[in-house]
Amino acid sequence: MMQSKKILLVDDDTDLLELLSIRLAAAGYETILADSAEAAINYLDISRPHLVISDMQMSGMDGMALFEYIHRHIPTLPVIILTAFGTIPDAVAATQRGIFGYLTKPYNPKILLSQVERAIELAPATDSIPSKISAPAWRKAIVTRSALMEDLLAKVDRVAQGDASVLLFGESGVGKELFARAIHQASKRCEQPFVTINCAAIPEQLLESELFGHTKGAFTGAVRDHKGLFQQAEGGTLFLDEIGDMPLLLQAKLLHALQERVIRPVGSTQSIPIDVRIISATHKDLKSEIEEDNFREDLYYRLFVVGLTIPALSQRGEDIPLLANHFLRVFAEKHQKNVNGFSPEAISFLLASSWPGNIRQLMNVIEQSVVMSAVPLISSELIRDAMHKDEEQMISFEEARKQFERDYLVKVLKMTAGNVTQAAKLAKRNRTEFYKLLQRHQLDFTLYKSLQEKV
């Protein structure tokens, strides 16, 4: 049986409060009654409804003051204001500050139920939302109300208590580094360094020196000894992001370091003991990479003592309004903009979008919207425009590299008229590896032979 939605009703007129409660209960909603804004706040401190409906004019704290409190502390909780004719201008102004909607008294029951249904659909809330005040410090940076994420965070807490290597899986933009930091901060190593490196962003010839360090004179430009990231992370955690892009030669050296718990800087003959926890992450299918001889199987099992998969944003739709409001506050402060809410249509558009770029894309879209907004409330048109611009931005590093690799292979095949032996020599790769590259990019070298014959 589906759980009924809870609505908090606030009005100092107890007769009107009871009448409103009866109408909503008849429509299948569970109602909680508060005869003052202060009583409503006391309730919100211990539980969360799905919607608040409040009268505008009340003795003591009025409806607008209650809305301001809710907007500061529970920004995704929708509020509908009931107003007399004379306070309509105030209610209209409220919608520009993020209120969901308002109804004039006497209200039409059909319009009331329509607004209630839409408010709950666009901005769901649950009693199980963890309080930021009570949340452990290690997880406060992770904004969520998703049951799926709560299960994952429970695993993070358990994993953090040990010292096993952790491999994080997930699409680009889901926040793998954020989870790596959470594991570190929840662990006994939290007072020690957390060091991160993106294995895909550093050239192969520099990556070994970055990881293991080098001695003075080890190579041209090495004018002094350099401590690598393993030594910098001593006693703490080393996060190897995009581990699937690490070159095979370095994979062997990393495996040796993990097995023996020692490293050897470039140019040194001395091994240095290390005490570092390894957390790594990838958006690649490492099993496929192993089958294609791009990743060492023994290293995979050394890194994958514990595996955690971070869900895509599309799998945690209930977090979208929560994250959007979080980013709005962050970027409004950063850019010093008087922007403090979304229109209902904007929230609806955010919820309906697929977010292939996950949280990183949502963050970019909200920042662009905040920067471009000329009014306090972000409209759906502004969100659409920001999303369109975000999709037009530069392709990802991974896509750019794939595109370059394919273009390079085509050029080499054209130069050698489809002669794989000559092409492999030009590319300084062995024939087997070159054939695998052609298969990966679905290139048929025989086509280039036929093109040469036609010429």
C-alpha cells in the first residue's frame, strides 16, 4: 500500500484549519495541524512533511516569515500561501522569492487539490531526510535524501573503518572524488594527508615521477630531489582517479609498490617504505580493458578489495531539487547575486532532464543560470538556455582523446596505403597492439588498400 503524503497546515483560525484538513483528508492526504507558525516550526524540527500550506496573516509570526524560515532551512520543501484579496501583492512578490504558489480566500477546492498535487509531484519530501545537524562530519559534503545513496553511505562508513583498498565505479561527473574524501575523513587516517591525482591528465613520461618521486639529476630538468605523491600521502590516503588510463608499464610499478609496500623514486637505487591507503576510481569497464590487454588483471584484484558503485544522477531523481538549491545558494554567494529560488516550471524541467553529465553538469547549469539571472527567481527558460550552452561546450578529455586516436590511425593508414606492418612501425606499436587499436575504432585497413589502388 502506497504511503499517504503528509501536508502541514498552518492557520490561527481553527475552524478554517479543520475545514481545510477535512477536504485534504477526503482526497487521500494525511494532514498535520498547527495553529501558529511557531508550532509549525516545532513540528518541522522533528519531522518533514511533503508540503506546507499556510495562511498569510496570523498573530505572531505570519505566513511570509514562516516561508522565509522554511526557505533557509529546508529549501526544497514547497510552500503554498493562503491569502485574502488585500494581500495578493505580497503573495505575488513571494512567488518571486521561491514560494510555490498562493490561493485567494475563499479558495476553489479543485484548484487547491490541483496545486497540492503538482507541488508534491515536483518537490517530494520524506520523513527520512537526515538532518544536516546530526549527520556525521565526514558525509556533510554529500547532499542527498535518496534511499539508494543512504545505502551507499552506510557502506562507506563500514569500509572506512578498515584499511582495504577501495575501487570506486561510476559515470563521469557522479562525484567519485567526493566519496573518496568521505572514506578518508571517516577513517582512522583522517588527520593525515588526502592526496589525489588524475591518471588521465598527466603525460605518461611525467606520471612515474609524480607518483614515486625522483632524485636530482635523474633526467633533464631534475635539478633537485622531488617527493612523489606516495610520500606526500604518507600515513594518509592516495586517490588514483581514472586508474583505467594508467599506462601498462606504470601499472606494473604500481602493483609492485602495493604488494611490497615500498617505492623507488626515479633515478634512485634505494627503496622507501610507505604506509598509504589506496582508493582508486574509474568510469571504464575494467573487465573489458583486461580482455583487451589494456589493464593488468593482477593489479585489478589488488585495487578491487572493496568495490563501490556511485549511482548516476538519473537514478536519484529525488536529489535533483535538493542539489539544485544547494548549488544555487553556493553560486549566488560566489557571484553576489540576489537569486534565491526556482520557478515551479524550472524545477519541473530539472526533474524531466536526463543529466548525462550527472552532478557536474547540473552544477554547471545552475551556475550559468545564477550568473545570467536578472530576477530573484530562476525561470525554466533560463535553465533550458544554460543546458543548451553546457551541451555545446568542449567535449570531455576522454572523447577528445578517442577522436584524436582515431584520426591518427586513419592518417597512418592513408600514408601506408593500408599496410599494417608499416603503419605499426610509424606508430611505434607492435602489430598485435595496432590491430587491437584498429578493432577498437572499427577501422578496416583493407579499405585504404583499395583507395590506393583506385588512385
